[in-house]
Amino acid sequence: MTTLKKLLIAADVDRSLHERAAADGRFEIVDRPVRTEDDLASIVGTCEILVTRSFNRVTRRVIDRAPRLELIAQGTSGTDNIDHAAAHERGITVINLPGANADAVAELVIGFMISLTRTVPAYTLELTRGIWNREDCATRHELRHHRLGIIGLGEVGRRVARLAAVFGMRVSAIDPYISDADFAERGAARVHRLDDLLRSSDIVTLHVPLTPETRRMIGAVQLALMPQRAILINAARGEVLDQNAALERLRSNHLAGLALDVFDPEPPTAALPDDPRLILTPHIGGCTFEAKSAIGAKLYEKICAFYEKTPPASSDRGER
């Protein structure tokens, strides 16, 4: 008797996962991308494997609706959308893909830096209004002029540091979970206090996971420490930044630029200002063709690795 594991793909992932899993012979594929917690709860009932992305809210209610669930395979590095306590109580394994889309995020962050330091959105707006203004272009600085502060030197942060160094930027970072030896290898000078990093950086970029420790770690008090006319970038999680406080600092001209790829909540429910110093993207930092392709392939490999270590249990669903 052949026992198939029901693999529910509840998020938009590369077709390579579907095709390789279907050809494997050990899985029954259900391809049902959903967006809401209610929709996810309504379809998880008989699956053993659940494939998700960060927008899928895998709450205790969802987990309780899936009595056969053995494995949650998340196609992103962060897993703050998953109730880990509920999964642990049931003995459900959670796997993720740290670094799979880190290059994509890091490249977008560098793009934000160039766009904001050279005021590209402002020039674009002027040209759309018929204004040809080059008078002050020589007041803009190349990236090597700026001091970069990275909060979180993990998979994305280390790539940002490497790319920034190519431009000749002076790079500092804070990350209490990285050893001194790793700091040296990752191309950033270590700063031990967040306040010191904020005070000494012309550009600050956030690359921390969402945890109780990092939630709202950058608020009005921290923003006030940044130098006048500094730039802030958040491509981590919306909840690590007090977005309203950051927008207020931009409005008051304390910040010269603000780039947000993530929000709290997503999508944003409040109106956002129309300001050429503000760059807004809809959480697309890790979304590229290359990243999506890699995620599909790596998810399949990790799912297979899990079942090689944990032999599938017998099922009462009979032959397929």
C-alpha cells in the first residue's frame, strides 16, 4: 500500500515545488493559495504538510483545524506569522528558508539608498511637472560620503554590508547575536549600543526579525537620536518601527528620506503622505524571479529531508 502525504500549498510559490513534489510519488498536492486566516483555516483539515509565506497567519485556530499536520514549510526566513507555541504543543515541525531571498532584499535596500541620497523621486516629480532643475545637483553626495548603520547583521544585513563596502561606505552594525569574529568577516564595525549606532549613522537600515525584543525597537525616542537630515530604511518587518513616528520625523524635516517596504498592518489602512522624500513599496523586497525560483526548489528539498529523517507514518486513507 502506498501512503501519500497531503501537501497543501497555501501560498504563491514557484511551480518547481508543485512539479517536483508531484513527480516524487510520495505526495498528494493541493494547490490552494489563500490570503486570510479564515480561508486558511477552512482548507487545512486533512493536510500533513502546509506550505506558507509570511502573509499566511498560521494561528492556533488554524493549527487546531489540522489534526494531521506534521510539518509547516515556510517559504521565507521570518516565521513570526506562525504560532510556534501551538505548533510545538502538537509536535509540528516548522522549517523556513533563511537567506533564500536575502540578495533580493539587499539589492532593493541599496537601490533605496541611491534613490534617496540622489533625491531621484524629487527630480522625477519635478520633471513630470515640466521643471528642468539641475542647479543644486552638485550638493548631492555619493554613497561613499555616508556612514551606514545596519541594525541586524544576519543574512540580509551581511549582504547589505558587503554591497555598501563596494561603494566605499563606512559601515557599522549592531547585532548581539553575532560573534566578534563573524562581525569582522561580515565587513562591519561593531557597535554595542543602539543609541550610539543611531547617533553616528547618516543612513540607518533595519534587518531584524520580529520578536518581542525587536517590536517597536525604533520609536520616537530612537528617531530623535539620528542626525539631522538622516535617512531611514525599513525592509525587515513593519512592527519593528513606529511608522507614525518616522513619518512625523520626515514631515518635520528631521529625516531627509524614508523608505518603507514593510508596514503595520499590511496592507496599510491609513493614508500615506505624497512626499518625494518618501519611497513606498508593497513588501516586495524579497520578491524576484530568482528568489522565487530558489524558494520553490529549496522548499521541496527541505520537505524531502524532513521525511528522510522522519519516516512517514501510515495513513488510513488507503491507496491513491
